[in-house]
Amino acid sequence: NAGVMQNPRHLVRRRGQEARLRCSPMKGHSHVYWYRQLPEEGLKFMVYLQKENIIDESGMPKERFSAEFPKEGPSILRIQQVVRGDSAAYFCASSNGLAGDHEQFFGPGTRLTVL
Amino acid sequence: GEDVEQSLFLSVREGDSSVINCTYTDSSSTYLYWYKQEPGAGLQLLTYIFSNMDMKQDQRLTVLLNKKDKHLSLRIADTQTGDSAIYFCALTGSARQLTFGSGTQLTVLP
């Protein structure tokens, strides 16, 4: 049973380019969370999605960032017109969303470097 | 919003016990977690405690929860060099998202 998969593992972009980060949840999981970890800091919640729905995007910057979790395929975190401050590790986690099942399983992360 | 605090660094000698502490402000969390992060890797769930418990033991790991003082700790018995990592405490938020502390870098000295 494969765990949470993220790709790419490392991504380098120049300022102004777009970054697309992909997350495939664990088999059977329909809930996806995105977190950002800045250097030397803990993880900060960005967005919580179910299939075709954004449940909570309270941690998402208002501009340039968007996320989706389509009916088919992985969840995508999209950052437009990247700036140096977007350099961070972006982690995806998944859960099955069932009542009483609270554990989130994390992927290995995508490390974004903006030059 | 929720505020979760951890000390940044802890050094122990191999074979000693490690105690990593965490304080928080919001007492409504149902579950409280400890995650381990090794360099360049993702987060590994080590253990968790339900909010109506005071203590949970899992092999070398002991979690203590003091709800009155809003204090959570993780004790690692017989610490090994492989335990060197960053340890994060995390709490569930209002919509299932996790709120993390800033992490404690544990260094195990031979």
C-alpha cells in the first residue's frame, strides 16, 4: 500500500515563473491537506481539500496561490509568479476523513527553490 | 489562533532519557501528536494522545498531557543516535488541520 506521494521532490524556478506541486493521497483517502515549512520553522497549514471541494483555505495566501483536488488525479498546489519568499518545503498529507479516524499521513515533501 | 511553543534545541547522551516539551494555548484540541522529521525527509507520526488521557506509553515513548497547564511532553527512554531528528508537537484545529510547534532539534551525543 503506497503512502502519500509527492512530485517533484525538488523544484527550481526563477522569479516570475509558475510552480505546480502534485500530491497523490494514500489509497482510499479522499482528504488532502497542504502545509508549508519555511527554513528553520514548523509546518504551517495552507489548505484542506476533499475531492472537488475546498473545505478550508484559511492558511492560503490570497494572491498567486491556488489548490485543487479533482475527481480524478492528484491534488495540485499552484503558485503563480513565484518570488524568493516562496522557497520552502511543501508537504501534503492525506486522511480518509471518516469520523473518529484522525490520523494524517504525510508525503516526503516538495522542496521549492526560487532563484 | 492557536499558539504552540517548543524549545529549539536539546542535547542528550546516548542511553539517557530525552524529554521534549510543548506548551499550547487552545485547550479544545481533541488529539495531540508528536511527529519526527529527519533531515530532508517528511514527517513521521510517532505517537498521539487523546485529550481525555493523562499519559500514554508506547515502547520507548511516553507522552504526558497536563491539560490544566496546557503542557505536553514526549519522553524517549534509552535515547539512541538514530533518534537524532527534529520533533514537532501538533494539535488538531477546528477543521481537522494540524497546528505545529516550531520543532525541537534533538542531538544525541555518543
